[in-house]
Amino acid sequence: MQLQQAAEWFATLRAEDASEADRVRWRQWLNQDDCHHAAWRRVEAVNAEFNLLSPVIDHRVLSPQGRSRRRAIKTLAWVAAGVGVAGTLGQSGQLRDYVAALHAQYRTGIGQTRQQQLADGSTLWLNTASAADVDFDGAWRRVMLHRGELMIQTAHDAHLPPRPLVVDVRAGRLQALGTRFLVRLVDGATLLTVLQGQVRITPAGMAAPVVVQAGTRVRFTADLVEAAQPADDSMAAWSRHLFMPDGVRLDDFLAELGRYRHGYLGCAPEVAALRLVGVYPLDDTDRVLQALEATLPVRVRRILPWWVSVDAAPAPAPA
């Protein structure tokens, strides 16, 4: 909410008709809460990154011809929601992943999924905004995940001798042991979900591999494999264009739903702890938002097509 307000104030102050009264009200808002200062610094940082990354677009937004409140908010919303590129390029490894994803053999856009039969008969699925390469040679069946999430159903390799099937990520290598499993890159770590069989993780910074059993999920980095958590087939429902939460908090639900749509999808703190159960179609996220309004005490506020906030429903007017 504070980030949204900060973006609106930023756009207001950058508009051609910004007045001293606007600046006074902005200062009052800024000094109301330390969170407002933090949100304002975030918006300024996003704008600075955006200026460096795309000066041509930034000139259009901030020039007299394009200095409109709506376009400024749209730009900031897009970038602040994580769609912008600048924030992803802070480290050389991230830059390599970004470039590799741009040129990957198999790619999906936001809201898209893809199923691909591989040369050995295995099946590869890519989730939203994902990218991977496949390289089969005489020694290995190798899949490299650069971005997003994949699922693999392995097939028996007819090559003699049979070649191991591995998925390589920056944090290490995962070797399939006759299995169906998911791999997701998130927040600098890797999530492995094993639905059938077993998968051996060899983290890049650890000598000892770890074998993960079916029905479990682990998060790992180059130096650490965390304790296994329960997993089930509902985690692969995205391959059927479905999301199947079972007691998931609304803020977590919206964070997941936001992966399948452009722009910013936020959740007010007042309703974040509401729980959801059901089956939701990922190929029509607007319909999902309508269903939330119909079944929960929430209001979906569409500030822009790119900026949507789920807030508490207003109290009914007294009779």
C-alpha cells in the first residue's frame, strides 16, 4: 500500500501541473510514517534504475508531451512489481542468467506454459516466464534452467550406456533417478519438488550430494540444503493451467497469481491472512479476481490495467 501511494505521489510531483499545494501534501504524507519514507526511497531507486536502463522511454514519460500521471504510475508500477530488468542485473551471475534466458531454446512469456517432448522421450513442461536449454550428448542428457520453473517426466534412455538426466541451475546439479519432479528458481535459491522417484542434489558449494524422496520438497542454495517439507501433485497443477490452494493465505495466493499476469498485484494487510481453498484457472486471472470479490470480504481495486490491489471491502452503509 505504501509503495502504491509513493508511486502516485511521484507521478503527481512529476506532472506538468504539479503545484506547491501538491508538494505540501506530499511532505505531510511523507512525514506521517517511517514506512512512507522507505516506500519513497524505493520508488526513487526504481526510477533511478529505470533512467539508467531506458533513457528513451524515461524521456517520453517525463517530457512535457508525456508527463502524465497515468503513464508515470504505469511505468513505476511495472518496474516496482519486478517486471523491469534493471533490478535483476545486480550480479554477474544474474546477468549471465538473464542473457541466457533471452536466447534459450525453450521460453515462455508471462502467463504462458509450454509442454515439449525431448529426444529421449522425456517430457519437459515450462511454467510462466521461464527459459531453459537442452543439450543431449554421448555422456549426458542435460537441461539448463535459466529462469522460472520447469517440470520433467523422465523416460528410459535407449542410448547405451544409458545417460544420466540432469538439470543444472546456478546453485548446483539435480540428477533424476527415474522420476517426475519440478525445479523452480526463486529469490536466489532453488526449490525442488519430487513427485515420483528420487532426485539427487549436488550443490555447487558442497561435496556431499543429498537424495530427495518422492512426496517432498526442499529449498537449496550453493551452500545449503534445507530440511524437506511435504509435497503433493497439486504443486504441478500449473501444467494443467490450474492453481489449487489448500488453506493458502490470500497474500501468498496473490503473489503466486501475480506470476501469471503483467504488472503489480498487491494485497492490503487487513485481508492478507484470509485463507483460500479451491481450484482456480491460471489462464484467466481477471476471472479469479472476480471470484475473490464474490466469495471473500475484499474489493479489487484496478488503479491501472498494470496495477491492481486487493483491499478490504468497504463496510455496508448503515440502514
